[in-house]
Amino acid sequence: MIQATGRVWSPVITPFNEALSPDAQRFVGQCHWLLENDVGLAVFGTNSEANSLSLEEKMQLLDALVVSGVPASRLMPGTGACALPEAVALTRHAVEKGVEGVLMLPPFYYKGVSDEGLYRYFSEVIERVGDARLRIYLYHIPPVSQVPLSLALIERLLKAYPKNVVGVKDSSGDWNNTQAMIDNFAADGFQVYAGSEHFLLQTLRAGGAGCISATANVNPGPISALAKAWQGDDADARQAALTATRKLFERFPMIPALKAAAGRYSGLEDWARVRPPLVELNEQQRRDLFAILDEAGFDMPGLKRG
């Protein structure tokens, strides 16, 4: 199934105040800016520091977004957790808000688990939530989780829960794996998202849905523009520009670099704050990042200034 227009989602970075509590007001503001750039909100993703947030904090932030007027259809919160009851509780809460879907990590603490164990985990979540509105996007990120989601597992889940398991984010970094997911499942409407805009154009040309990308936090407009115009004559040039910008940020630890950039272009320097065990960029790293961004003419237009 070839997408006429691709879709882009951002695992939204989470601002923290001096006490290391989430700053809901600034989080809401960042999300609205992303929506203005036609980027959906995959809140509580890897680059959101989701696994450093409590269940209660995630629920409160999700509630704040809905109250602020964010359309639930633009939300794809991460709800996977190592503890099954937490995954069920957050998934149920998200579904009750009417979200587009949820992005689910596998339980990642135990390594070397079987497909049977992973199948039982996702099955339990689906059965316990027990809501026909539940739409799960599986989150395959073996470089971080060390718990891969095999093609055989995805096939089994699709056969058992075809209306609930509707897509996947492939953050393996392996194009051959993304291609295999598209070839095996996309013809029936299963949505395959690349985990980086590095692969956005390839994914769309192959029949995938788009990308869910960290750097959509800071470069949303150009990424969403390519997703809309990927069949245009200038698509390859647009892709090259996106890849070049992505590589600038990849020179540094990604989450601290994204937050340093948000601080710089908003004028709110405390955006740079991260929760332990992460640490912010040191002063030399900050100078280096800002220098290469200036050299590239990078900006975050429309971002609310402090």
C-alpha cells in the first residue's frame, strides 16, 4: 500500500524544572509547536526520557495535552513498560483519551526472552485493556532494548489481533529489516515507520508510512515537508538535507543535544536539563554543537521565545 502522503511523529522531549519534575506548561507548548509543523506527538518515547518518568507523571502530562486542546488523533504515547500492570494502566488511560494509538516497547529488562514470552506480554495487554479502540504500534529498538521483535512474532500478533496491532516503529537502523517488515505486512494496511528520517524517503518509496524521529523535535518543518512531497522531483535533495542535519546532532549524545538546541533557540536555557542518569552536554560540547548549527544556518522557526 503506497502512501500518498507520509506521516511524521516526534518522541517529544520532556522539559524538567529545577526540582527535576516535568514542566507541563512548557511540554504543552513544545507539542503545540510541533503540531503547527504538522508533526504528530509520540510522547513518552525514547527521546522523551520516558523510562525516567513515573506512571503518574506520564498520565498527568497526557491529561495536560488533552486539556490544552491537542487533538487526541495526533497522539501516539509510548505505553510499554517492564511491569505488565503499568503497561496496562497507561495503555488503558491513553485509549480512554481517544488517542490515535500507542507505541509499545517490549518488556526490556530480561534479555534473551522468547517470542512466546513476548507474545504473551502483548496479548495480556490487549486482553486486559479490552477496548476495541486500542491500536498498538510495536516498538522495535534492539540497539537499546536488546529485545528484538521478530517478523514471526509480528505475524502471530497480526493473526490473533488484526484490529489492535496496526503498525511498527523500526529503530533497528537496519534498512533490510524495515524493508522486510514492509514487504511482509504493509500490503494489508500495517503501518511501518522508520525510526529515523535517514530512511524517510526509502520507507515511503517502499510502501511504508513515514518516520518517528528524534530530530523531528528540532527540525519538524523540513521533515514533514518531505513526507508530504516525497513524490516530487526534489525529493532526493530534500532527503539529503534532512540527513545532513540529522548527522550534525548525531555527533553528540542525542537527548542532551536536542534539549540544548531547544534551549538555545527558545532562549529558555533550562531546557538543557535532563533527568539522571543522563547528563547535559558539557560546555565544550555545547559550543561545538552551536558552532556547527550556526555554520549550517540551522534554526527552529516559530519556536516560542523565552
